[in-house]
Amino acid sequence: MPKIQAPSVVAHRELRRQQLMAAALELAMNEGAGAITVAAVAAKAGLARSSVYEYFESSADLVADLVIEELDYYTDRLAVAIKDLTDPFDQIEQWIAEGLRCVADGRHMLVKSLNTIQAPDYRKEEIALGHRKMMAPLRKALTDTTYEDYLHDRSDLAFDMGPTHATDYSQASLRNYLFTESPATCYTDQSRGGTFSLGASVGALAIEILTAISGPQSIMAVEALGARGQDFPTAFKNVYGISWSDASTILSKVLAAEYESFAPPPN
């Protein structure tokens, strides 16, 4: 009988499970989710292959546990970001901002990689429940607002960007932002006029336009394709039927005209 390495059998089993999870996580981060096999995980954890089957029915079952753990991590992180806020618009803004920070730190790439592995049918509802739990605070904040609230806040949207300000709202500048920037560059390089702050309004207005064209489900469809491993330009073209290069040119022209209808940029 294997030596018990914890105070109880239950604790020992959880320790072994965590060892296997850690091994699978390391494989996913270093080599991609496709590297997670029963043999590879067992070898990485220093355990017999049969040990994996004591805790998971298959490698896909193990990956499902990793996905759920990551969803729990993001749920807690997003909840903490808005826990002291009472205004629903502040909650929405901070929820989205924290979501972008998750993107910027690169950890979301792990989830995207894990989601390329087909979950067992018996785990799909559990994963879906994790997604719903993560989205619950945002859904509540959205239902606590009205269309009149939105119109009122939208009037302040364009240049309400916190302590740093972008000042160039020309079509060329906006097109450059849409086509070349990413959350990571916006966060790590604030020397160019606070481009992340620009994104708070540019992104909202761009999504407003895309939603008006193809409905909110189109935005979620792009996200879903991204979760399945497609890069953004490919996912965008598959949903909207136009390249992101061409779309960003059109969007930037519309946005530049939109900005002209707002008050002048702050000094």
C-alpha cells in the first residue's frame, strides 16, 4: 500500500489530485493543452500512469477540472474588483477593466488553450455553470441600469478616461489604435498618451456600432471562436464577413465623426 503523505486518506487523495493538476497545468503552460495526456501527466507528477485514473477518467476529464479552477480564479478576481462599488455603471466599468487586466497578464491564454480540448459531455454543464457564475455580477449590474441611465452616462463616455488622457482623436490615430494596439501594449506603455484610457471609450463605441450592425450575439461569437483557438482577425472575418483591416478603417472613420459630435478633448 502506498505511503500516506497527509494527515488522512481524504487529505492524501486531495494532495495527489493537486499534484496531477499542477503537472497538467505545467504541461499546458509550456507546451499547450494538447500536451496533456495521461502518460505525460503521470510522468510529470512522478506517479504511475494508473494513478491518474484513480482521480480522472481521462485526460479530457482532467482538463475540465483545470478549466473549472481557472473559471473560479477569474470569478473571484472579478468579484473582488467590484465588491466595494455600488453604482452599476462603475461595476460594469471595473468588471471590464479587470477582465482586460486578465488578458494583459497573459493568463487568459491558458484558458484559450484548455478550451481547445473537447470536454466530456458529463462535464459540460459544470463548466457552463462556472461561466454563468463568473458572469453573474456583470449581468446583475446590467439589469440594474435602464436605457435612460445609459444615454445619460454615454454623454460622458467619450472623454471620461481617468487620470491620463489621449488627445489625438483623428481617423488615422483611431485606426492605428484599433488595428495595432492590444490590452498588453496599452497597459505596459503609458508613454504614448495613455492609450488604454483611450480604449475605454473607443472600445465601447466600436462595440456599440458592431452591435447595431449584427446584434450582441455577434460580439459573443467572436469571443467564442477566440476561445476555440482562432486569432482575432480570423474570428472577426468569420463572424462579420469582412477583414479586421478593412473594418477598422471603416470604424475609425465613424468614430472620428462621433468624437467630433462630443465636447472638445480635455487639455
